[in-house]
Amino acid sequence: MEALRTKTDVFEVHEQEIYWQRRRKQDKGLFSTVPLEKILGAAFTVLGANTIKRIVLKYRSSKVC
């Protein structure tokens, strides 16, 4: 994963999760997961920060105290 690091792309690996920080918006440049597909050799899902926030809010609000 370190080989894919660029000025705009930073990766962190935690067990089976890979965190990919893009330092610019997707619409301002080519967005491709092809290098990741080749390295991982398996299907994966990319979730944006807004999607993750919505998931957290959904499950936080449905939590019974």
C-alpha cells in the first residue's frame, strides 16, 4: 500500500480495513481504484466520508439506552 502513496493519496491499513485519504475532490482529477484491485486481488467497497457519517448517525440514533 505504501507504494501507492502520492501527494494526494494516503493509505492506512488496520487489519482488514484500508483507509484511503484523498486530498482533493474526486471531480478534480482521475479517480480510479484499479491499482487497489490489482494489489488486493479481491472485491472491495469504497465508502466516502459522508456515507460513513450517515451510517454512524443511523445506528447511533437507533441505539437503545
